Amino acid sequence: MTIEIMALADHEWAVQVPQSAGSDVTYHKVRVELETAVTLDVTDEAMLVRKAVEDYLAHAPATSLPHDLTIDW
């Protein structure tokens, strides 16, 4: 599965998640709270977003991932 991540604005990311090969795609907007990025000493926010989405998808299908999601410590 290829998760696509694109920057929208400071600390905001568009995420596209394919359900499976040749099927629908879900779309999400992920915001990373600045305090969280600083606390975790994040140098690559896109990687943080990718890892958070991958962790979520390890436990639930993409259709249950909220459209708007905030990564907050």
C-alpha cells in the first residue's frame, strides 16, 4: 500500500490512502500540533504523519480513519 502525503500548509498535510490495489482511495487532512513536534524533536513532519497513519492502519481500515486528524502529544 502506498500512502501519499503532500504538504498543505505549515503543520498540515493531505494524506491519500488506497484501500487495496485497484480500489477506492480515502482522503484525510492531518495536522501536527507544533508543541508535539517540538516535544518529540521531530525534524521530518512528513515522516511523523506517515508513521502515525501506518500505525493506525495496522489496527483499523482506512475507512475508519477520520477525515480530519490531529497528531497531538
